[in-house]
Amino acid sequence: MKKYSICFYLFLAVSCVCMVIGYAAVRYERKDPARPASEAVRTEESTEGEQLAANQEQVIPKLGEQEQYCLMSENGFLLVYSKEREDVCLYTHMPLLDFPQEEQDRLREGIWFPSMIEVFQYLESFTS
């Protein structure tokens, strides 16, 4: 009986140590030494166009950043290209035939989006 209790306490101690190490590792990952602790972690895509300014009338939109991603069909599948349609940013593996006919025509020509988030929202609206 003593052997079982020793094994149980040993198992309990090892489990506690593993939980403490796991907690410390997760907490350490969340801290980014390049950013202050009070700043929320944000991705570049979410900060580009989602926040509204208090003086919206005085804000001048940046020119040239309006059409950054082009969603178009190539060989029957949808691809996302960068500004100049040179580099493929995303292979969606979504067949063109999953879309209605008028959207297929638009996708063959290419649809421009200002951010990758809007590309994902467009694709989600047709796939869900």
C-alpha cells in the first residue's frame, strides 16, 4: 500500500510541475518585449482600416492603398494576387464553379480589395 501512495504523490508532484511550466510558457509567449505590456496585440491587417477617427471629415485617405489585392480565377481556381498581379499571395483551392454565374464572370476579370480581410469576408459570404 505504501508503494501506491508514493507513486500517487510522485505523479501528483510531476503533474503540478508540468502545469506550472506550461503556464509559464504560455505566459512568456504572450509577452512581446518589443511592445509595451499595456498595448493590445494587433495584426497589421486589423489596424489598417477598421478604426474610425473622431475627426472623420478631416482625415485624408492615403492614395495608392485602396486596391492592394486582386481575387481572380486561374485554371478554374481562385488566387489572390498582390498589387501588380505579379506575386500570388494566396492559393485558395476554391473552384470557380462553386460561385454563381455573374460572380464567375467578375472573378475571371478580377475583383480588387483594399485588404486581405475583405478578401476573406467575400469568400466566406459565398462558401457559408
